[in-house]
Amino acid sequence: MGLETWFMDSSEEDQRKPHKLTPNQPVSLEKLRQLGVFHWKLNADIYETDPELEKIRKDQGYSYMDIISIHKDTLPNYEEKLKSFFEEHLHLDDEIRYILDGQAYFDVRDQEERWIRIAMKKGDLITLPAGIYHRFTLDETNYTKAMRLFVGEPVWKAYNRPADDSDIRKKYVTSLQGC
Ligand SMILES: CSCCC(=O)/C(O)=C/O
Ligand SMILES: [Fe+2]
């Protein structure tokens, strides 16, 4: 099955729940592409030797890679980190994540300030552009393992909203014009 994405409801319920509208309003991959969000489906069982992953890394210049296991027993400062991941934020660089095990959600804002939820499962690799407002949460399974990729030395700093006056946000917003 392909990547599942949808517009979220605005309920304050547990962030780990799907938060679909009734009826569900799916979002197309084309819409995600317009926002600068790109997706690949890979075989996570062979990630250590996968030529397809190697090609993406070479083509995109993803020289840095590490693996993060997000579970209460494996991630130091688990609660604190999950809280910060779910704060609406942006980065100065693209965020590239590849789900090796488990599952989780990325939420991105569209041009009209609607939240789009992206259900990431094993084998999904996603790139979020620098300057897009987004957030991350585990789902109700409470576990995922993800590869983090980066061009050059990683910079993890997140700028919580509001960061509208930052150059990267202005650049991103300009890139959306005409979409
Ligand atoms: C799946 S890696 C943890 C989430 C993260 O690094 C981030 O910046 C979320 O937006
Ligand atoms: Fe982020």
C-alpha cells in the first residue's frame, strides 16, 4: 500500500491517534510534492546493502547517516524529546527520515495552514524541505526506528513557531508561490 496522508481534525485528543476528519480527506502525493515533500518506498530489510538507498544518498549528497530508536526504553530523555518533536517547528536544512522499523506520523502545514498527517511505515523515506513548519509523533504503537540522513555535518536545531521572519521561512514561502 502507498503512503497514506490526510487532513487532520482539530481535536485535542491524544496526538498518537490518527486524527482523521469524518469523512476522511486524503491528501495526494502531488499535493505533498507542491509543498516540497518527497517520498520513496524502499526495502528496509536490506537497508545496510540496498543499492537503491545508496543511489539516493549519492544523488542527493546525503553523506551523513545515523539511526535513532524511538521507544521509552531506548531513547534517553524520551518524554522530553517526544514533546519537543511535537512542537511545531522548522529547520534550516531539509529533514530526511527513513523508517526502518515500526511506524510514526509526520505532520506538515500546507499553504492554508491546514495540518496534513503523513503515516510513515517501514520502508518509507521522506524529505521535508528547509523552512516548512512540521512536527513528529509516535502513533499508538509507541515505537519506531528511523535512519536520519543529512547533507554534510548534521544540524539538529529546531526553530519553534513563530519563525516567520527567518530567511529560510521567507525562502520557503516564496517557493510556494504559484502552486
Ligand atoms: C524520526 S526522527 C525524530 C524526529 C525529528 O528529528 C524531527 O526533527 C522531527 O521534526
Ligand atoms: Fe523536525
